[in-house]
Amino acid sequence: MRAEQRPSVLKVARPKCGDTLFNDHPSLASPGSPASGPSSRTDSVVANHRVAEVVRSFPLPAQSSGYFYCAKHCGLLGGRVSEKRGEWRAAESASKMMPTPVILLKEGTDSSQGIPQLVSNISACQVIAEAVRTTLGPRGMDKLIVDGRGKATISNDGATILKLLDVVHPAAKTLVDIAKSQDAEVGDGTTSVTLLAAEFLKQVKPYVEEGLHPQIIIRAFRTATQLAVNKIKEIAVTVKKADKVEQRKLLEKCAMTALSSKLISQQKAFFAKMVVDAVMMLDDLLQLKMIGIKKVQGGALEDSQLVAGVAFKKTFSYAGFEMQPKKYHNPKIALLNVELELKAEKDNAEIRVHTVEDYQAIVDAEWNILYDKLEKIHHSGAKVVLSKLPIGDVATQYFADRDMFCAGRVPEEDLKRTMMACGGSIQTSVNALSADVLGRCQVFEETQIGGERYNFFTGCPKAKTCTFILRGGAEQFMEETERSLHDAIMIVRRAIKNDSVVAGGGAIEMELSKYLRDYSRTIPGKQQLLIGAYAKALEIIPRQLCDNAGFDATNILNKLRARHAQGGTWYGVDINNEDIADNFEAFVWEPAMVRINALTAASEAACLIVSVDETIKNPRSTVDAPPAAGRGRGRGRPH
């Protein structure tokens, strides 16, 4: 039996997206009739349109209509396709089907929301953590970062590296901020806090992808953080402040732990003692700016010294300076904020004179004003004169003739530190230089250190300040030494204020991980999984310590889990012997405050990133952009 023949309309080729429809397109012809010729193209309202989307199936059954989107005019062609007539008619009803778009944001605004953008933010944080991951611990590697001006920095301090990386991703900037806050608050643990935050996010990523609500994750993390902080406070060991010898030992151990992961770890015993001495010299406020750090190139690292007082580099000097004595015993020190040189009055005054005598009188008045100031300083009994403002050649020669020492253009912070150490006060006038405003010290001396000359004030009666003078070869090496000492000083300050310590080397993290894992099994619901994930994330610290030292991380972590389950609270990674050890017995100590701060900061950052459900990025404004740099005044000749 012969198959039933279909109507000819079904054989007509269906227009595809991108086709150009003319009136002579087969789809616009009547069933069974030939396609209309090219001459009829102009007859139709919708001739020569490019199809962007085929909305209805085509060819069409009898007595039905279909719609095409026109890519040429970007509108909906709501025409009726009639089988009989084979032409398009524009229908107004179709245009009413399109909703009117509401333009809310500026053109070019990038908006992303939902789970994909949250996963994207988590991935960005992972990338940041990868940048500092290998710097953790005593076997951590260093990073060499070159900025836009070509300045090279070598460092393994997490906060320094993240500051130098020009991070533009908005979510990843959160990790940079917590590293900076950790550096400002406790000084050390900047790499740890970044790694912890990234690992927390990594552990919750599967739950986010499965559609678990972020608020449930945040609630679980806050609970886990509170439990962990309480546990640290419970097991931390407190050292009694009354026993000064015991307290000093504690501070030295904390400083050595902080320095063990730095570039100067080989000399950590030498520097730890210096750092503790420096902090012990300060007053009860423990102001960081009262510890000066001066860098002098040349010499060995062990040539570095701590001055119990103030030392600063010799300032710019005029003729006559070399005639001044360079050492005094028990001198009086005048601290001034006064300019001791002839002022060029033409810059700030206009004087009209008619005779040479009048002009000479003005010149003499200038000299008399200067000599009057110098005589008052001389009669005050001061032997050392320091000023924040310039001391000119006339004044330099005047002081040299009277066996006095002077230094102008002294940096303000050095002048303030001299005042704190030697007493007295900074004067803005020379009219009241009485004995009580002059400072004193046992010995003032100018000494050559390397290629520089330094002024030393030692034996200061009110010595609440001190100065490190660092020696070393490369400039980058000395800068890294300064950053390392800064971290150690911050840790010692923190240990004096909060005298409870915990064991480092991953010991406290493993104990918290075990405690939270045990706790999670006692609670029902989704919280159990999330607190378990938090506990697993804490293991990143010992794991990374092992990876950086080239150990088998899985093997050592299994040993640590077993030992902590048996009650070995302070067992952590033993870097020296590729094993586990009681790190409290090995004196790997750090203030409990460092760990508490790191956990709370990392948890807050993770919660903050998880709670973001939409990222809207405004386009960069062209109006507010800074003007392009051009050749201006004072730029010098281009090379």
C-alpha cells in the first residue's frame, strides 16, 4: 500500500537562525504555488529580515501562526504566516508580548549572583592562599617580589607578600585585610591566618555547591570558633609574672619561635636575647615607636648591636663641623625646633631703603638676631645642640669655637626618642633654656659604623627607649631582618601583656581539631558535618609544615591524630627529626593570643565571603580618571 502523501506545506524548508528571509523564500509561498519572484521583495513590509530565533515549529500546520525574531531590527516580527497568501503582516499584539526592560544600573555594570559567583569567590581565595602557602614554618621558602618601579623585595612574611601583591579581586582582598590586621594586632601568624581562612572555605565548598544555605554554614562556624577559643584558654599554660627569670625565659622562647621561620633563623638565639632586652627597656605602655631600627650596610649579621638609648645617623653638616668635639661625658643636651641660620628676607618681606647705611642696619639686625640666639644657647650650659630645623654654617662655626656639638635637620622621631631617653623638652624658642628643659646623658659619642657615622646617646637617666643597629650585606636581606625583628618584638610585647602560652608547630591545631571532631559527633543535623569540616580544616597547619619540609604529611598526621587521641595534648610536628614530638617540652612556644586572633580572624573572613550572594562591579569611570602624566615643571630632561 502506498504511503499517504503529505501536504506540500510540510516539504517547505524551515528557516534557520541566521537565514535572510525575502518574499521569495519558499516558506513564504502558498502551498503548492511557486515562490514569488524577486520583484515581489519590495511588496512586503518585512522583506529581507535576518532570522534570529525560530519561536514556533516551522513549517506550520494549517490555520496557525508563527513568530520570528528579526536580528536586523532587533525586534519581534509578530507577523502571521498564512498558508494561503504567503506573506507577512506586522501584528501589534506581538510587540506587546515583550516586557519593557527597567534600566537600573549603569551600562557596563557586571553583576553576578547565586552559587556560581560564590564558588568563584572561594576559588579566588584559594589562589591567594597558594601564593603564601609555601612560606609557612621553619622550612618555608621565600618570595621575591618586584614592584612597578623595579624595587625587589625578598620576604616570607605573609602580610608583606600580600601587601606587595596588587590584588584586585574584591573577595580575595578580604584575605589580604585579615593578614594585615593579624600583623598589626599580634605581629606573627600572618601566613597561618590566610591559610586557615582559605582552608575553611575549601572545606565548605562542596556544601555550597549542593545548595546548603550559607546562614547554616555561618552559624556552625561561629559555634566552632567559640568552642575552639574557649578550649585554647582552658589548656594554655600561664607563666607567673612575679618570677622575672622565668618570665624572661618564656619571652626568649616566644621570640625564638617567631624567628625560627624567618630568614635569620640561624641566629635566632642571638636576636631573641636582643629583642627581649629591647622590650624590657620600654615603659609600661610598650610603645613600638620607642624602639628604633637603623640599618648599616656591611659587616656580618652578628655585628648588629642594641644601644640602650638613642642612636641616629650623622646629619648634613657645614664647614666647621669637624672642629667640634665628638665625645662628651655628662653633657647637657638642648633639643630645639629653631632655625639657626641667616634667613633670606627677600623671600618673605619687602623693605625699601634709600641709603647704604639703612641697608647695612638691616643686615646687622639679621646678624644680631642670629648671634643673640647662639649666645643664649651657649649661656644655657648645653654642650650638645640638636635641632629639627637647619643649623647654618655661621652657627656651626660658632659652636665649634666654643667646644659645642650641633646637629641640624634631625628627624622628628629621633628627636622625640632622644627626649624620651635623656629628659628635657623640645623648645621652639631659645628664650627659656633653663636647666629643667635640657636633657642629660652619661656619654655622648659620634662613632663610625661601616661607611656611616652615628651619634650615640648612652647611659640615659630616663632610658625608656633603645635602638637596634643592624649590619648585613644586601639591602633586601637587611630589610627582611628588620621585618623579622618587628614580628619578634610584637610577639614579646604580646607575651608580656598576656602571659599564657601554647605549643606551636601544629600542636594546638591538632588538639583543637580532635576536640571539635569529638564534639561534632554529639550533635545532630547539618551542624555535625560543618563542625567536622571546620575540624578538618585546622589540620592544614601541620600538613603544610610537613609539605614545606619535604616530609610525608599523611604519615605524620596519622601519628599526630593517634597521639592526640591518647591524650598527648602538646604533640606537634618535629621539623628537625621528621617525626612528632612534645613541642611544649621542645620550647616551641607562642602566646595563646596569636592563635586566638588567627582563628577568630580566619573564621570571620570565611563567614564574610560565604555570606555574599551577589557581586556587582561598577564600570570604571572615565570622567574621574586621573590625568595622564605629561611633562611638567621640575621633571628634568627625558632620557
